[in-house]
Amino acid sequence: MAKPDFRVNDLRVNIDGKEILKGLNLHIQGGEIHAIMGPNGTGKSTLASALMGHPHYEVTGGSATLDGEDLLEMSVDERARAGLFLAMQYPAEVPGVSNANFIRQALNARLGEGNELPVLKFHRMLQEKMKALSIDPEFAERYLNEGFSGGEKKRNEILQMSMLEPRIAILDEIDSGLDIDALKIVANGVNSLRSENIGFLIITHYQRLLNYIKPDYVHVMMQGRIVRSGDATLAEELEAKGYDWLKAELGIEDETVGVEA
């Protein structure tokens, strides 16, 4: 199978009639890790939600394709089955649905009818992945994210990603609220999945996550579009100089376009 090819061209997105994304372009291939950084309210989480098909976000222009297929014409579950995965900034709690059952149903939907994973093989695979991410085995039978700490929820997102093996994984502020030990565990989980069969888009405010997950490309987002791209040294420069330095260099006024964290 060819390695993943994910393209976003001139994407424009509105929320409640206000334009948030103003012509964003991005190209990610399998084996690549792209990081998007930027100050609050620039549209980073809007990008993640719109790509996954959140109904609150209205795409008014542009395109998004995965392996040549039009993602914007797909429902949310079709995008997931096509290989798009979103690790959310604030994972939802789902009472009454066990973690193991949720992951098994999602995995079998991804594999397709007739290719479902046998129960014993699934549980063996789940236990192996949980051990690698330092997740208590008892979490498998607890309700999805209910009562989990912030760090446990984020590790659970990486567990789901590890089990589902998507073609493109979007990690939205996966480092938010993590202490250094949890951050390292999450980063190790991402690094263990790195291969030609998956591409990553990591959305983050801070360079600290990128100390543990080395990106191939760093993009800076301001006012709803990418204003500069570079390698990992760009993140280090931002950490040292701050976003105001880049705004001044590019002549960008101090204005935000969105409301996300």
C-alpha cells in the first residue's frame, strides 16, 4: 500500500458566520511529523475540528483530501474509516461504555465487515499496548474516560491511536495539562508508531512537546493561515523569542480570529 498522502488546499472555515480559517494550505505524507504552533485564538483547534467534520464548523472554501479521496464529502465516521484520527484536547467521558468495548467497536469498524479482530486477539493486543503506555489494565473495563485524570485521558487517546493504526493522526494539544512524566509517556507512544504508514499533525502552543517528538516540519499559524514554515529549529526560535517577534517581522497586527484555547 502506498504511504499516506494528506492535502489541505486553501481551506476556509466559518464559525457562526465569522471566518476563522482564511485559506490554509498543508501537505503531509506518511513518515512525516508536522507541528503547527501559534498563539491563542489563531484557528489551530478549528483546523482539527473542521478536518474531522464537526458540525459546528462550516467549510466555505478549499479542499481536504486523504489518498486522493475528498474528506469534505465524507461523514465523520467515513473520515475515521478512511484513516483520519483526531486525539482531542478535551476527550469526552462516555458513561456506560467500557474503554475496551469502545476501542473494539472502533477497531472493527475501521477493519470493515468480515475482517473483525477475534476477541482473544483483541484483548491480547490491547493489554500489550496498555502496558507500553503505563496504563493500568483495569482501565480497560472502566467507562470511557470517566474518572480519568487529565494525563490518563491523553494516554487513552494515544492508546486508541495505537490500536486503530490510522493513516493520518491529528493530535490537538495532546500535551495540555500533562506533567513531565505523562508527557514523556505520551511522546514515547507517538514515537513508537512513527513509520511510513502514518503521518502526524501535532497542534501545540509550546516547544516542550517537540523536545520529545522531533518534527520534520514546523508551521506557525496566525490569523487563520500558516505564515511561516521551517524545520525543528523554528520551534526553538519561537520558544526563545516569542510570537511577538514573528508578528513584528511579518508586520502582523496583534489580532486573533478564533476563541479556542
